[in-house]
Amino acid sequence: MKVAILDYGAGNLHSLAKALSRAGTNVAIETDAERALASDALILPGVGAFSLAAQSLAPYIVPIREALSTGFPCLGICLGMQLLFDISEEGEGEGIGIFSGRVRRLEGRRVPQIGWNDLEETQGELFEASDLRTAYFANSFVCEPSDLTSIRAWATHEGDRFVASVETQNVVGVQFHPEKSSTLGIAFIDAFLRRLKR
């Protein structure tokens, strides 16, 4: 099985590739979305600014949206999750729009949120298979989906309760970094990859 990490200028590509490889997967880092969509699954990595990433993705928005809308598997991590939405307060640019909704700034005295945080009301097979209940976050923005049935987990930062994970069809978004969330985070990634093999 081949998984493609789409390189649109975000950071943390190599630690993510290492985490995916540990799960026994053939990983490629691709700058071309068409080549990435020729793999078995797409990973949208995290760490970076929405507007710059959206600008980089702009020529490929339509084919990516069409692929994900028809069941192509995708895992969006942190910024990658935010790019699955329509728009962001962080800056200009169009998201992929698989999830209807917007991205807003995280409220709180200490922003960005950096470090471990509890996951609340987790549901779905990926959380059940991994038993992931605490995860590593590094974010200043959070997603607000219009469809609340897509929500798979919540978290709270200084009283601001926000969506920590969403899912629809074969597309999963997580605001946290599973690749930095110890063995249970790797188990979450592994559960996502195992599901692709069915």
C-alpha cells in the first residue's frame, strides 16, 4: 500500500513520514497533487499557515475535492484538517470544502496551544481501536463544522471547547498530531491504515 503526504509548504513532513513507515506503509512525499492522488491514500500534514497552504493547493483544489468526495481516503492533520473546510479566519484562500464550515481563532490567554490535551467524547472505530484519549496539539486555530454529525472528538483549551476530530466517508480530520502522540497516536494512524486494506 502506498500513502502520499502532500507537500504544500507545511512543516513536520519527515516525522510524519517516519510514523507512517513504522506502520509498514510505503510513504512518498509529493509536491504534485495528481501524483499524490495516484496513491492509495492522501495525507494532508500540519504546521503552517492556512493562506499559504491554500494558495499552494489552489491549482489542485477541484481534483482533490472530487477525489475525496467520491471516497478517496484522506487523513488531514492539524492544518491539514483545517484545509478540509471552506474558509479560515487566519487568512485568505479557499479550502477543499469536504466539510462545510469555517476555521476560527482559538480563544484563550495562551495561544497557540502547545502540548498535551485530553480528548473528550471520542467516538468511532479509529479511537476505539487505538484507545487514544490524550493527544499532542500545536494550534492557534480550530474548526467549526456545520454538520455536527461529522464530529468524532472534542477538546477544551482554557475554557474554549473545540472540535478535535471529524470524519465523513473515508476522510478523517484531526486537530492534534497523532504522529507526536506517543504509541497510542501511532496506533491511531495504524488503525486508519488498516481500514484502507479492507
